[in-house]
Amino acid sequence: MTENYKKIIKIVKNGPFLVYGGIPLVKLIISSNDSNYPYEWIEKQVYPQLEEYALCRCGKSENKPFCDGNHEKFDFEGMETASRESYLSGAKEINGPELKLTDNRDLCNHAGFCNRAGGIDYLVLHSDDPKAKKIAIQIAGNCNSGRLVVWDKKTGKSIEPDFETSIAVTEEPDKGVSGPLWVRGAIPIESSNGDTYEVRNRVTLCRCGESSNKPFCDGTHIMIGFNDGDESILKE
Ligand code: FES
């Protein structure tokens, strides 16, 4: 029983994400600025607290975000194809005066926060400007996939949001689609073969069933117009 109280996400082969340890589940939507660039995350819903639950990974549940067993009916093939290498081993670096950026494109889910105010690369290259530095830090923290990380060049440390451990069901009304599961606060994710992926503060898990980088989201939900049925959110 002890294991059930440890915070962890376990992936079932061709099945759901099993969540243990009473991890809070919320719904977050992307809010855009006046120029239509994704700007911030807004909390829309807090789900009832559950000690354990199963989240749909195939995109076919009729009770999203929870699993209803439809992965079996639809013969879901959920093979985990993501690299087991570390984030940094696949990241390129951009060095600015006060900030360094590491950017692992393999993790991109196309949320699009990085494009505003001239783009994250430009902002990091001009990080001796306090305004540019502040926006670069905001953008990286909003990058739910964890593709982007900014580092303080003086201390050599990454600058990360201080998340409460939680999972966010995301919606992207700017694109008219439902987004991935945003895993926040360094929750271990165990592969269906028992390995544990690198534990990170921010990662996104595919819940549409179509990512080519499972278990992580690769943005395919946008191309397929994934909709989890929350029309009221998507129309806002
Ligand atoms: S949720 Fe993004 S690719 Fe499936």
C-alpha cells in the first residue's frame, strides 16, 4: 500500500496513465495577448481530489480526461517512442549577456508562447535589457513542454517556476483545440517497461493518442483538431 501514496504516473502498455499519490488535477487554458500570441495560463477548473485515477491516453474516452476503457475497444497502439536521453543532451544553447537558453526541439508541442515580443532567442540575446530578460523568463516558464529552459549566467542555475505538484488538463482556445496533460512539479513518470523518464519540472503528455513522440506531446493534437468535448472552453 505504501507505493500508492507516492506521487508517480505509471504508463500502462497501450492503455492509460495511472496517477498515484493524490496528485491534484486542474484545467488550464491558454490566454492570448492583444497581438494574439499565447501569453499566460488561466485556471478554469479544479477537479475533485482523488488519491488514484486513470487519465485517457488514447483520445477515445467518452469521459475525458479520465479513462473509460475505450483503448481496448479501439485497439490503441501506445508504443513509447520518445528518446530516453536527457533533456540537455538534445538541447542547443543560445548565450545572451545575462541569460542562457537551452532548447530541445524534440519536445516542442507548439503551444506558441515563445513567439511573442520578438521571440525567445531575440529576448535571450538582449537579456541585458531588464524588460527583455523578464519576458524571456516568463516565456520559458510558460513553455509547458519543457522544451525551453533559461539559465542565470551568474549563478549557472536554471530559472524555473515554483509549481505546486499537479497535472493540468490543457485547452488551447487560440487554436480551437484541446491540448496535452501538463505535468508540473517534477512528478516521476514510469514507462510501461518499468524505466523512469528523466524527472523534470515541466513536461507534457499526449492525451490525443496521435503523438509520434509518445508518451510526450509533439503538437499533433493541433493538426488533428483534438477536442475533448469541452465546447464551452473552446469557444471562448
Ligand atoms: S496531446 Fe499533443 S500530440 Fe497528443
